[in-house]
Amino acid sequence: MIDYRSDNTGRAAPEILNALVRANSGTALGYGADAWTARLQDRFSELFETRVRVFPVATGTAANALSLAAIAPSWGLVYCSEAAHINTSEVNAAGFFGGGLKLVPVAGKDGRVDAEALAATLAAVQPGAIHRGQPAAVSLTQASDLGAVYPLAEIRRVGEIAKSRGLKLHMDGARFANALARVGCSPAEMSWRAGVDILSFGATKNGGALCDAIVVFAPELADGLAVQLRRAGQVWSKMRFASAQLEAYIAGGLWLRLAQASNAAAARITVGIAGVPGLRLIAPVEANELFLEMPAGVMDALEQGGFQFYRRSPTLARFVCRFDVTDAEADALVAALKRHCAAPARAAE
Amino acid sequence: MIDYRSDNTGRAAPEILNALVRANSGTALGYGADAWTARLQDRFSELFETRVRVFPVATGTAANALSLAAIAPSWGLVYCSEAAHINTSEVNAAGFFGGGLKLVPVAGKDGRVDAEALAATLAAVQPGAIHRGQPAAVSLTQASDLGAVYPLAEIRRVGEIAKSRGLKLHMDGARFANALARVGCSPAEMSWRAGVDILSFGATKNGGALCDAIVVFAPELADGLAVQLRRAGQVWSKMRFASAQLEAYIAGGLWLRLAQASNAAAARITVGIAGVPGLRLIAPVEANELFLEMPAGVMDALEQGGFQFYRRSPTLARFVCRFDVTDAEADALVAALKRHCAAPARAAE
Amino acid sequence: MIDYRSDNTGRAAPEILNALVRANSGTALGYGADAWTARLQDRFSELFETRVRVFPVATGTAANALSLAAIAPSWGLVYCSEAAHINTSEVNAAGFFGGGLKLVPVAGKDGRVDAEALAATLAAVQPGAIHRGQPAAVSLTQASDLGAVYPLAEIRRVGEIAKSRGLKLHMDGARFANALARVGCSPAEMSWRAGVDILSFGATKNGGALCDAIVVFAPELADGLAVQLRRAGQVWSKMRFASAQLEAYIAGGLWLRLAQASNAAAARITVGIAGVPGLRLIAPVEANELFLEMPAGVMDALEQGGFQFYRRSPTLARFVCRFDVTDAEADALVAALKRHCAAPARAAE
Amino acid sequence: MIDYRSDNTGRAAPEILNALVRANSGTALGYGADAWTARLQDRFSELFETRVRVFPVATGTAANALSLAAIAPSWGLVYCSEAAHINTSEVNAAGFFGGGLKLVPVAGKDGRVDAEALAATLAAVQPGAIHRGQPAAVSLTQASDLGAVYPLAEIRRVGEIAKSRGLKLHMDGARFANALARVGCSPAEMSWRAGVDILSFGATKNGGALCDAIVVFAPELADGLAVQLRRAGQVWSKMRFASAQLEAYIAGGLWLRLAQASNAAAARITVGIAGVPGLRLIAPVEANELFLEMPAGVMDALEQGGFQFYRRSPTLARFVCRFDVTDAEADALVAALKRHCAAPARAAE
């Protein structure tokens, strides 16, 4: 079996679990008042080239929903892509933690919010209208839920639009590392320097184990968020075991190496299948995911051949590359796709 | 330094971290659809001698708040001890996840709800009254937040009262293992057989690392709770790393050995300080905590001597024993208390 | 000026205010424990030919949101039309009072939910999936927000689909009277006999003043709803002044006469403009509203001629008839539309 | 029967209903965009000698809960009297609308918050602590729920303490008029000049019918509150019928005359029963309520004699005077109390 189902089906990077095990020494105050968590503040501040507050949380859903609750009032509207994970897959967690805030999909390509569509949407909002909520924030998913990546200029443009209307900017960085590896800029450039106020900093999908993080660039948000996290049951009493994971994740560039590896596997497959008849990528492969239209029969054949992946529709398959996908596994998928697409009629029977 | 601050300042049992590391092999479906989590259902069902649903969660606060939200409507009243952790220390998480439900303290001794006081409180509620909410559930903390333990008969009595009024029964078992070790009964006897519908099953305070669990005995609650947990950001995508911890925690009776060790340390200290003038336990030591009244000067002297503990008031100190407190450490505390209490006046200067 | 902006811009029927004034005599217990509110229970039970509980509330938004909160858990999905008032105009009140529940638009014509589209949507829901919430209820708007009316068979079909999946059925009857006048059936046939569990019973838009109501057909919902209403600040202490309005509203068929009058005005206009070039009704006129596509210039000319109405888009105008629109006013609108459409080019200049 | 049960059992002042009926003329835009509501802004701004925003709402519970939600974050703590209506009688509406905020009772006499007790409570809060929520606001009930009135200096002192800690100040003025009549100052002095940021402005208990109001002194709160009110179902579409009531309520000092009348009745009874053996007022009678301890037998005898009142405990009776209590009714109560207290032993048989 070769597993392309998700990046959350995979192993954790051994460095991260080793750090967790090493943290199991001596006693330490609970709820984040420990040396590991203090050090994490410094490491992330260095990484982002500004003083940040970083809060380990159990999941990306918690990171997203509590970030949005921190930047939008309960009657706020948060603009995002129709395809955004917060909109499609998190059971309205943002609406729950946000006390009733509402997500408003904005048009765009490849799972992204289009900046000008956002501007137009905001321009159409009537000031003082009380029937639909008030514009409060924008959320960008980087990389997008269709495997595309916002270029810096696009983030900055969204940031400008948001700021000009008094809106806050959130980035769902469940695959922040993959996007960063793609863009090749600094973490600062892809976040606060582009206007991001608060970042869901993903680790789990990129070799992490049991935690992600919220990175707060707008300092006035942090104290309230700390209480909200405590209330949300997202503050471990033995926090050191979470902080140690995150510290190891970014130490020595591990996170970027992991992301480069999964991106590279996706790129290798993309190159390999170029020109294969019957296959169509519905979005550019800019991170570690491929969304491939193909005949249903090809999907059947792939599954019979031991490939695991997610069927998004009868003719759309998603392949996600983990950091530990080997070249041989990538090449095996390419070969299988070529083989089955060469005989799609038969496979479909 | 000898640390008696809390059981969450301590290490995890190595067996638990070893299991976590061992789970880092191969791929597995996310969000609990993995073999570890499936096996956990079986292990806990065996442990509790009935078919249960067990949900790993990040923290005890999540376990408590989401359990209560599962058994009480948003306009419900949940009866608990004034001293209950859910009432004093969890930022109204129950009220938040419960959509506005309200905790109502009930009188009782030693951090426990008194069954007859509960009955009297319920008897005074006017049927149909709309101004204060409707009685919905009772929550017992076992062991209590003052280190006492409910005997089985008392839990059963509360269970009967609750059932007779249509109320559900929750148990906050952050220290369930310590209570079980004390009472010496089976997990089933101390939970569903005594009327408990849903249990916050603590592991962190007793040698766990990054997860606790909710154990559901009332099967009709489980499906809705599963969605609520997902929305709460309490369902890890790499769930196997949590389930593996919990499986190791109960495997071969580890959890009970750990609890017996911490209980024994507390008992050893209790015996050691019996009759020492100037010291007064405000509640019986039935688990792993001591709440000791003493002159402020004695507290100062202890701290100067390298002991760490929590000052609950100027004259009340809390000492919590972890599973790895040694006899020597226990004896050192006893000796120091004896020494300082023999000269309290001087210490207070 | 002739006002077609909304049915909420209009006067109250004098009978209703007279009843309110007559209620101002003697003393009466607060919060609904008065003779007027008790009598209201009987009157509505007679009207609906079954024992109902009726709760006066301040607004239709309160009626809708609290009805949905009563029939759906906080993690529930409520299916409705894209055009439904609860979806477009009530600031996510349903999501707020429902503790995070989410509205899911279902395809359909003329502002209605299509029963078969609903069935298909429900059939595609995976049992046990935790990422999107659980199907909980359906909400139909009768008359629809585009002025169309569900025939009885369609409501029954939706009711069957809902029941077969364990879902509850809500009807937003902000214009229940208009729909009833159109269909010509009994209130029972258009509600509980067709599967409706809970009804937002509108009065304000049809000659009421300061209250609407929730009518509960599923008795087990009523006690909890009563507490929720109290918490929502929707239980007047001097409830008699609300109950008296509702009693007068239905007494002697007043409500139906009012609805017949506004329906008749809309029908008169519809007949009058038949065949006028440049006008197109986007939905059948089955209640008291017309949604008319026309050139922007015609709208300008109408406004200059003293007509008030709501511009839904640059080429779509909404005209709402109140119960007190006169034949002369209706004919004046028809004449103006004919006149301006005969010379649309000039009007647009 | 002579009714002393509550001020909400009474009639509305005819002037208020007359105004409501007079508003039933012509058409007017919905949801507060009408001339009555615009004028109300001016009238209240004149009354309070500063530019205010005033929002009519259906009930005092709505006024309180939404005011608190406007000034406290969802993780906030709101300090109030143990006896405060928001704490005892509103089903945790503040916690519900506030998304989980928690009320914290503060010690004080006669249903009031003691300023120095508040200061001490706040001084004991540890900055940065995440386990209990963050201090956010104070709520004073004027007149108190035991019939006492805060003198201006006490409100100012609380206001200073609140401001010095960054807390907002809410006043529950369900009986604002009664307190104002007692203190004899201007509305401005008793509200924003003393530090009040937002006021629940009661009318119902003092001769109103179907609405109270929120008066916002901190302008930055108003726009968000407007949306919250819409979502809460507290914005009538035919708002003019509410605004007209409130305009009439304050026109020509009506509200103060009504309050003076009910206060005078309470004072007349207080004077009348002075020195009667067996009676004890548990709080000073400074508004329109008396809380009188008396033998249970006296209560029985009063009820048999046709007096209606509320039994707060077996030996505590509450008598509330409405604006239309006559001297004869007051004297009748005095006479009955004297008579029954002269023979309490017999009455108790």
C-alpha cells in the first residue's frame, strides 16, 4: 500500500518525538509557566524577527477558531475562500468559538481569496446595516486547500484592503511551511510584514505529532487569547511536552526540510504526469497536494494497485505527499497513472 | 528543591512515552479512524466491564466542559461542590461549551457534594419556573478538590437522587485512579454501576503526558459528543499518538500502580505529621493531596528549605504527591514540618 | 408618496391596538402568568385544532432563532432556502441562539426548498462524519422570501423526508396568514398535519404591532423553550399587553381578512401589469409581494413619481402590499409602470 | 384584593399607551429608521445632557444582558451584588449573551456592591492568571434589589475603582426613576457623570408597557450593540410603537411623577408601621419596595385579608408599590399589619 490520503496519516519526524521524550525530566510548573514554553517564545520571536506570543494548541481547528474569535466580535463577518478548511471541514468551530460570527465565502481561484473580489464585496457592504453582521476579518489559507500558494504580493494586497477597512487578517497556516518553502521568503515576510495579525501555525501535517500553534503578532490580542485558550481546554497542564515538540520542529530548519521534501515529492509527480492523457490538475501544484481529475476507472485501478488517496468526487482525486514519501513511491504513482490512463476504457469496465 | 506544587508539575511515566514513540510507525487514517483508537475502545470497554465509547482529549478542562455540555441543555443547571475545579479554576469552560449553562454550588464537606443537601436543593426548585434555569445534571469530583474521596455508597446515593429527578450524573475523575486505589473497587463500581453517565477520565495528573479522556456510558450521548469534540478542536488528526498514551496508561494496571504510589506518599506524610503541634489537616487525606493549615512562618521556613508547594491562603498550604515522590522526599517533608513547627515563633520572625 | 417598501412600514390594525389598550386594567401576574396569556393558549389550540403552546415574542427573528435552537443541537445543520430570511437577514441569529448551529442552503425555486434536492442533500451525508455537523432540522419559509407559497403537498413531502431521517421541521411563518389565505386550507393542515413541529407565527407584517409568536406542536419542546425565551429577554413581565395583541389578531378571523386584503392588492397589480413589455416577475405572486425585473430607468421614474419600494438589484424591484393598500394605490402603480415601460429609453436617460 | 406583588403586575400609564396609539399613522421605515426613533435619540440626549444612543428593547433582561455583552469580552468577569437581578433571576442571560462571561458576587449591604469590597476583590486578582477569567466590568443595580439606593458618592467611588482597573461600569436601572426621585439629582449625575458607561433604562416597572431601553454613553459601543440587538431579536421592525412609548414615558417628567408616586406609597407604609412589634425591615426603604420580616402567621392573615405580596422566605415578605397605589391602599396595609402583629400568636395558629 502506498498512502497518499493525507499528510495527517503519516509519521511524526523522529526529532520531534525525541524532544518530547527529552522533556520528561525534572518538574516544571504547569499551564505554560515552564522553561520550555518560555524558550519557545524566544525561538519563535527570532524566527519571525519580531516579538511574538506563541501558544501551543492541540489542533489546527483550535488554532483557527480561537484565532478568529480573538480578532472578530461575535457579530462579525470573516471573509474566506469557499474552499477554506474553516468553511468546509471544521463543523463551524469558528462560529462556535466566535460566539456566532459568520464566515462569508469570497470568490477566487485555486482555493484562494481573490483580492479584488474581496474589495468588491467589502465595497458593497452598507455602513451601519444591522441585518447581516459587520465585516471584521479576513482569513487566508496558505497553502490553499487546493494546493495553491498565495504569492507575497497577493497577501500584501489583501492585507492592505483589510487594513483600509479596519479588518484584521488571519492566516490559516496549516501548511505554512509548505508555502514558505515554495515562496522562498522569510516567515516574517509571509506573515506580519504582509499584514497578518494572527497565524495558525501548523506542524501536525508537516511531521508534527500532537500540537500546532497560534502565533500572535498583534500584542493586544494575546492576553485575552490566553484566557480563551484556557477556557477552551487548549492549555495543557504539562505544557512542556507540547512546547518541546514545537521547539524541535523549527530547530535547525527541520520544518523547512520536511516541507521541502513533501513539496518535492508532489512536484516530482506533477512533472511525471505532464501530458498524460485523461489527467487534469484542477489547481497548480505549489505545495504538497495534487487535485487530479481522472476517469473513475483509473481511480479504481489505482486502488486495486495498492494506492490510497481521497476521492473528492467521482472524477476528482486528491493525492497528498508526506515528508517521507520516497522517490520510488512518487515514481510508482506516476507509472501507475500512465499505465491506467493509457487504457482508461478498459479500467473503467 | 522538593516539588509538592502539583501532580501536573511532574514527569510522565516512561511507559506512556514509550508507547507514543512506538506508535510512530506506518500510516494511519486521521481523526480517530486508526487502529490504536479502535483498540482503545475495546480496552476501555474491558476495563469498565461494559461497552463504552472513549474519546481522548487534550485536557481535563476539555473533558469536563464537553461532558457537561453533552448532558445538560444550554439553559441547564449543573450542581457541584463549591470547591469543584469546574467551578473554581476552569474559566467557566462549562458555561462556555454548554452555551450558557450554569454551575450551582451545593453544600458539602471536604470538597464533596452532600447528597442530602443536593436532595434539599432539588426539592426547593419550583417546577416550571423560568427565571433560574432547569436542573439538568450533577457533577462529582472524585477524588475531591480537597483530597477526599467519595465512598461508593455516597456516589450511589447521589446517582439515585439525580435519576429520580431526571438529572444526569457526571464524574470529574481527574484523579479517578487515586480514588479507585483508595476505595479498592472496580472502575465499573465507581462509575456506571453507581449511576455515572459520563466520566472525565484523568491521566495527566497521574503520570500521563498530553491527554485525558471522556468515557461515555450512556450510548446515546456519544455521536453528538463526537461532533462537539471535533468542533472544539479536541480531535487530533494524528489521534494514534493520543490513543497510544491512554492504552499504555491502563495496560497491565500501570495507572493503578502510579496512583497507589502517589497515594502512599501522601499517606506516609500524613502518618508522619500526626500529632505535630500547629498543623491541621482541613480534610481527610484519602488520595494524593494534603491541605495543611500551619503558621505562615512555617511555610516561609519550608520554602527556604527548598520545598515547593502552593499557598492557598496565608495559613493554608497544599502539598500534592506525584507518583514518583520518594520515601526520602516524603520523610524530608515530615522532618522539616516537625522541625519548623517545634519553633514556629522563631520561623515567623 | 405611495409606500410599497415593506409590510413592516405599515400601520397596525386598530383592533389590535384597541385590545392592547383594553388590557390596561387591573393587576395581573407577570411573565405570562396572567389571564390573557392563559386564554391565548386556548384560542391558539382551538385555531390549530390541537393542544399547542404559544409564546409571544418581540420579533420574527426571535421566533425563528429560538425555534431553531429548540429543535437542533448546537452542532446541528438546519436546511433552508438560500433566500430564507434566517439565512440572509437575521445576522446569524439562528447560529447565535443555537450555540453554533449552521444553516445549509438547499436548492429550490422561488425562494423555496425543493423537496427532492433536500432528499439528495441528506442522502449524501455520511453517517458518523464529524467534520461538518449533523443534520438536525429543516426550515421552510411560508410564504417564501420571493413571494411564493408552498402547496400543501410540498410541505408534506418535506415533512416526510425530514421525519424519515429524524429531522425536525420548522416553518418560518412571518407571512403564514398570507400563505394560508392563498392555499385556503386550515391552519392545522398547513402546519402540524403536514409535519411541522414548531412554527414562527408572524403577526407584525400583517397588521400587528409589537409581537409575533412561537407555536409549539411538539409538546416536549415547550418547557425548555420557555426557559430559553426567558433567558433571551423575550418574556415580557407585562405579558398581557402582548397576549392581548395576538388574541385580537386571530379573533373573528381578523388575521385572514388582513392577509386577504394584502394578497388581493398584490394580485390586482399582477393582473394589471400582465403583458407590459420590459417587466418580468421572477417568481409567482402568491402572497403579497412582487419581485419585478425592470429597467433601472423605470425604477427612477417610479421614485420620481412618488412610489417607494426596495431595489434588490439595479434591475430588480420589490413591491410589498400592506393590508391597507387601496385599489386606487394599486391601480396607480399599475398605471405608472405601464406609462414608464412604454417609454423606457427616455426614462433611462 | 390589594396587590403588592410587583411593579410589573400593574397597569401602564395611560399617556404611554396613548402615544403608542397615536404612532399608528402613516408609514415609516422599519428597524428603527423612523422619525419616532430618531426623535428619541434627541430627547434622551437632552435628558442626559450629552449625546447618547438609546435602543428600545423588549425587556430589562435584554437590556442587562446585552449591555454586559457589549462591555465585557466572553472571558470577562462582571462584578455585581449577590442579590442583583442579573445574578438571581435572569437565567444566566448575561452569561449567554456574553458568550460565557461570568458574574462574580461582591459583598455589600442592602443589595448593593460595597465599593471597598470591590476594591479588595480586584486587588486580589493576579495579573495574567488564566484560570478564572479577567475582570471586565461592574454592574450596579439602582435601586437595588432590596429597595435601597446608591448615593451619588458611592456610584462615583465604584466608577473610580472600575476606571482605575480598566473596567467598564454598567447600571441596571430597572428602577432608575425610583432611585432618581429619591436622590433628587439629574439623570446625568446618576449615570455618565458618575462613571456609568451603559445603562439599562427601565420603564416597564414604572408605568411602562412593552419596552425598556439601553442608553449608551460610551459611543464606541453603540454600533456593535446595534448589530447584537438585531441578532438578539430585540429590534422591532415596527420600532415606532416602542419608541413612542419611551418618548411619552419621559415627556414632561411623567416618569419622575410615576416614580415619586410609588416611592411615596412605600414611604407612607414605612412611616405607618414604624415601631410595630414583630416587624423588621431588612433594608432601608429608599425606593418603592419594602422587605419586611414578620411572623409567618401575619403573612397568612394578610393573605386571608386580601393582600397580595411575595413571600421571599417563610418569614420575609416583599411589598412593591406601583405608581397607582392609593393612600387608602397603603393605609389599609399599615392597618392590617398593625392589627395582625398585635395578635401574632393567634394569627399563627
